[in-house]
Amino acid sequence: MKNFNQFLLLLGLTLLLIGCKKDKHELSLENVKYNNNKTSYPSANMDSAQAINAITKQKVQEVIDLSILYSSGKKDTEIDSAMYSQLQGYFFEADSTTLQPLLKELDSFKVRAAKVHSLNVYEKIHENDTLNFARFEVEYFSAQNKSLAKKQREAQYILVSSPKQFKKEFKFFFLDFYRLPIKDSTALGVTR
């Protein structure tokens, strides 16, 4: 009976360990080679803020994943140039200066994977325009899957109308990516 109880305890612990196994975020060319910004989303399904949050988080994660693969390469092969043009497809106006802060940070930390956490979408009204922003936290991981850093970042995006045969749809583009979040308060000591 004692051996049977020990066997059940061992079996229970084994099942517990298997059930608590942490998913490892593997980043490979196979995972992201079909990522692009060609998808459009019907506006009828986009009435809720949760759906916009989900799409924005997906796009942010795709840009970061593609950037990690690009920065881990030699940046002079045909695959790297294809990845770079794929990355520029996420931006309204393709400009090399838009990606520089992201690529520079990934290179400095030697990042091999990243995960986007706590993404919040909000709007700011500037004169007569409504500007869309996403504030998020990104966690960087090393090649050994150890956490390197967590950074607060912000991206500005735009939804461009793209009607398709009697349906209202839109396309998602970034205007500005990976800048530091704007502080809403005045710095201490400034009294003008």
C-alpha cells in the first residue's frame, strides 16, 4: 500500500510539472514569413475597443518579431532585404528613420525574442485631428530565453479606409513606432 501511495504521489507531481510547463516563445523565419500588412478588417466587426486592441497588439508583435529576425541577420542578404521591405509595409510612409530606434535597441540588448504586454490604445485630439496611439510594455528575451529588460514604448497608428465591393474596411498602418511615451505632466521646477 505504501508503494502504491508513493506511486500516486509521484504520478501527481509529474502531471503537475507537465501541466505547469511554460510555453517558450520561439521566433523563427517560419513563424513570421507570411506576416504582412496586407490584411484589411471589416469595420462592422470593429465597433469595440477590444477588437482594436487585439489588432494593434498583433501588429506591434509582428513588427517587433520581424525586426528581431532582421537585426539578428547580417543585413546584407536577399532575405534580410526582403524582411526589411516587409517591415516597411507596416508603415504609412516607408522611411528608414522610423525603424532606427527599434533596431538600435534590439542590437544593443542582443534580443532574440520579445513579448508585448499591457497594450493600451488611446486617442489624443490635436487641433481638429484625432490621433491614435498605442502604449505598451515590451519584454526582451535572450537566446537562453532569459528576460533582459522591460521597456515602456508608444506607437502612433492610423486606420485608412479601404472599401471593398460595398463593404467598409480599413487598413492599419503605423505613423511613428517605438518612441518613448509622452509625459502628461510638467517637469518639476518648470513654472512658466
